[in-house]
Amino acid sequence: MTASTHKLLSAALLALVACAESEESPRALPEGAAHAPLSVYVVNEPLRSFARRIGAGQVEVSFPVPPGIDPAHWSPGAETLADYQDAELILLNGAGYASWVARASLPRAAVVDTSAAARDDLIEIREGVTHQHGPDGEHRHLGTAFTTWLDPQLATLQARAVAAAFQAARPESADAFRANLASLESELSSLDARLAQATRGLEGAPVLFSHPVYQYFERRYGLNGHSLDWEPDAHPDEAAWAALDAVLARHPARLILWEAEPLGETRRVLETRGVRSVVFAPGGGQDPEGEGWFALMADNAARLEEALLAPPGSQR
């Protein structure tokens, strides 16, 4: 079976299952469900981390996107889509994240758009080039920037939306959810302060981003950034290096943030141009180590702090 045929069949299965359930019809919960763990499906790792922390021991959180796959461009198969449809709550990131959602029929009463309260603060993208993330297919970063959680203030709004949904679904546990939310908000506030302190060392200096996914991070901390369309597992060709040289002529950056560890050769060539590489993973995908989004962001902050304190010529 060719790749194109496989994609067509997958799309057809998705459409068939999506038509099977109406958005308007509320679902009756089985007897005793109010005392069972709340069944929650999410679309990215930040929401899984928020849901687990807020619902500690009282929710069953599922995030079926396989490790190594970008959830933003993944689509569920028919069985997995049915699992989403059967969940009591479906936590969406909003801002156009997880494009499959727009093609699927999800029960409206179960869906929570966690970034709805931040709608006026979402960033619109008007330019972009077509490129591909490994097996995820070609796409363009147009429309709305969706990595909202890279601004801890927006992430806090998302966490509050999660807690509110949990309280509505299990009002008898509302006090526990509120207490867990307060703890989570405190940790997000500490993360925000740490990142603000780390980026203060840049003092408006030009910065490069390997990919156009750092818009909320850039805005929150007042960075002077320019986004490339480079993949960490592919060495740029001569044309890409020439384009970078043109960018550096007008935007003389000395730091580039990567979504994942770049190839050693790419690091070395960047270093010859005076550009230091730092991994700052957005963390939308499943964490194979199971540490969760907060641990990943702490690692991001540590790498950024170390890079800004390290003497020129060193690499991390």
C-alpha cells in the first residue's frame, strides 16, 4: 500500500467514525460514574501534566499520541477517536492545535478549550513556508500560533480551565481540585520568574529559533527573535547556510534555541559563525521518560541559564 493510499484510508476512517456521534447529544453516564475516576483525554503533554496534578488520584488521564510524534500534526485512528468520544472530558489546547479536532465529531458537552479565556491574546501567523516533520507530513505554520503553554501566564489560564472542568464534573471533589490548582499555579509562577531572570541576560540581543514555535515565549520575555525552519535531525544544505548568513547580516544572533538536540555537525558549523546552540524543547509531545512537562521546562531553564553564563566558545 502506498503512503498516499494509506493516508486516504485513514482519512476515510476518521470521517466515518466522526459522523457516528452528534455534537449536540449529551451522553448519560453509567450508574456510579460520579464516584469513579474522571475519564479524561488530552491532546498534548502540558495538558496531561496539568490534569494529573490537579486531579491527583481522582482522574484517569489518557494521552494516546505515541512518543516521538508531534501531537500538533497527528491524527487518531478510528479506535482511538472512539476512545476520545467516550471520555467524560476532552481537554483541547485550542488555538488551532491538533488539527484533527476540526475534522472530528466530538461530544460538545465533553470538550474543554483550555485556551478560550486567552483568545484575545493569541498570536496570528501570516507568513510561513511549507516543510515536513519526519513522518508527520508537509504543513505550514500559518493561522494561529499554538504553543500557548510556553508563556506560563497563559499556561496558568489553561490550568484554571482544567480545574473548572473537573469541579463541574465532580463537584464533591471541588476543594481538592482547587487546592491542587493553587499548588500548580505557584509552580508556574516560579517557572515564569526563573525564565524571566534567565532571559534578562539577553537584554534585547538578537536570538534565533530553529522553528516558528516560540512565539509566546518570545513575546512573554521580550526577546528579539527570528525563526528559521530547521529540523534538529537534518543538517542544513548550502542554500540554508547561505540564507542564514543573510539573516545574520541583519540579525547578528549569538544564540539559537532548538526544539531538540541538533546534529553535532550542525552545532559545529553554527559555532564557526559565533552562534551557540541551546535545546529548549516546547514539550508538546509525550515524554518517554514519564517526567512530565514541569521537569522538561526545568531542564530547559537550566540549559538556558548555563548557556548565558558560560564563556564564549563553549557549547551545551
